[in-house]
Amino acid sequence: MTAQLRSLADLQHSIQPLRAQLVAHPVYTRLNDMEDVRTFMSQHVYAVWDFMSLLKALQKEITCVDVPWVPRGDATARRLINEIVVGEESDEGLGGQGYTSHFELYLAAMQQCGANTATIEGFIERLKSGESVPSALARAHVPTAARFFVGETWRIVESRSLPRIAAAFTLGREDVIPDMFTRLVQDLSRTHAGSLSILIDYLERHIHLDGERHGPMAARMLESICGDDPARWAEAEIGASAAIRARIAFWTGVTECVGTDKQSVGAHS
């Protein structure tokens, strides 16, 4: 771990090798047919879900969500996180009709291409009934790679360390998502545009929204949280590094699943 980080630039420099490894991961070039895409989506949907949990954990820590309401936290950070929540939890629906969360948009994309939504829907139902996240992950037949990824996210959430959560969200998600999704969109738009139009719309929204607005907003929020306190930046480094390492491991697990599926098909053809 880098000693005495004092700024966002210091932290970005510290995690750059991990970030580069994530952006260059081979998973982005392995989605060659629709079955590959369905396999990918059936796992990636859990990252879409736990992104919202990271976001709401931040909102809970930074703003007052209790009744009676009282002023809480830094006003700039409150504004930034609330604005991000609006875009992620209630974005414009398809064709500008109504509103939807990005998670619900992703489920629609899965349904469009025939990906299995039963497991993620079963997981959500367990949560609605009051089951804990670790228990639901274990009992809802969540794919192994996704289960470990969400488990790592949940450990960050349950740390209750605001710098750690904010860095995982900012540098493990918002900052790197445009680079990851751009590679996917380029290939999917060329090969499966018609049957994956909702997925492509989802990816393009994040490329533009995270790259142009939410990413910079999240960076400002992280800076307001950590200030020039080395102890807070050290916590932030823990969160950012853990989030990126977990995503690399997740993508590796997904890549292995795609390969296994192809080998299985080949063995029986």
C-alpha cells in the first residue's frame, strides 16, 4: 500500500496498474455469440444490482434518510450523491417513456435476448422477504463468480467506512465503467445490434453518463470526503483496490464460464 496518500491523484496513481489490468481483461473479446452474451449477462446482472447497493450505502452515510430529518454531512457531497441516485434509480425509460432503474433496464435487456432471469429474480425475492444478502447468495443458486464478487462488495458496504465505500464506488465502478463498456459496445453493436438493442442502450448510457457526469461527480464527492487526511485516503485505497481486484476475479470467473459452456456444447455435438 502506498504511504501517505493525500489526494485523488495520489490514489489514482497507486491503483493504476490494477485499473490497467481490469481494462485489458480478455472477457471483453470472448462474447462471440448469443449464448456467450446470455452467460455473461446472467452473471453481470449481480454487479448491476450491487452497484445500487453501494450507491444507497453512500446515500445513507452522506445524507439523512431518517425521520425526523436533520441536516447531515457535507452539503456538496449530499448534492452529488442525490443527483447520481436520481439518474441510476429513476432514469428515463426506453424511448423516453416513463422512468426506470438501470437494474430494471438490465433485466429488460436480459429478457430481450433470452437470458435466464429466474436466478436473479429469486435472489431479489429472498431479499424482499427479509433474508440477509449472504444467506440469499448462498441459497439462491447464484453463479460462483457472481457470488464471490457480491460478497466482496458487501464486505465493503458493511465496513461502514465512508472513504472505503466512496472509493470502491468512484474508482471501482464509476471511473472504470466507461472504459470497460466501450469495448463491449463496439463488438456487440457490430454483431448483435437488433437482438441486443436494450443492452447496447444500457451500456451506452453508462459510457456517457458515467464518463461525462457521474464519474466526475463521484470524484468530487470522494475528494470532499477525504480532504487532505492521509488516514482517510489510506481507507480509500483499501476500498478502491479491493473493488478492482474483485472485478478482475469476477471477469476471470465469467470468462471461464463462457469457455466451459463452449466446451460442453462441443463435447455433445
